[in-house]
Amino acid sequence: MAFKSEDDAKNYWRENVSLVVKLMVIWFVVSFGCGILFADALNSIQLGGYKLGFWFAQQGSIYTFLVLIWYYAKAMGKLDAKYGVEEE
């Protein structure tokens, strides 16, 4: 990976870390918030015969994590192209 300048390298990593932090906050809210903190409120709703709070604790956070991985890979591809460090 060769950046054109040191500023490009710093900006690239700043944007990368910012993206990771945002995605981790989303995952935390879904896994901990929906699965634990808001479980009682969500349990009044049913999804596929299961209480929604239980579903988020068991399945929803995993599905969310998979979507976040997909989004991160796509966003990093764009970020790599923006700074000219994409893989060939």
C-alpha cells in the first residue's frame, strides 16, 4: 500500500477508524441495547413466533453483524479507490 503523501495516509486511517467506530456503535446498540436493555419493551412484539427481544439477543445481532461486515467491505473498497490503494 503506497500513499501519495503522508497526509493521504493519515486521512485514510482517520476515515477507516471513524467507519469502524460508527459500525461498532451500531452493533453495540443492536446486540446490547435491543437484546438486553430494551428486551422487555421489545418482547411485546412477536417475530416468527418468538418475542422480538429474544430474537435480537439470539439472531438479530448476528444478522446485523453480517450486514455490517458486508457494508464495511464495500465502504473500504470505495475508500481504497479514493486514496488509490485498492487491490488489483
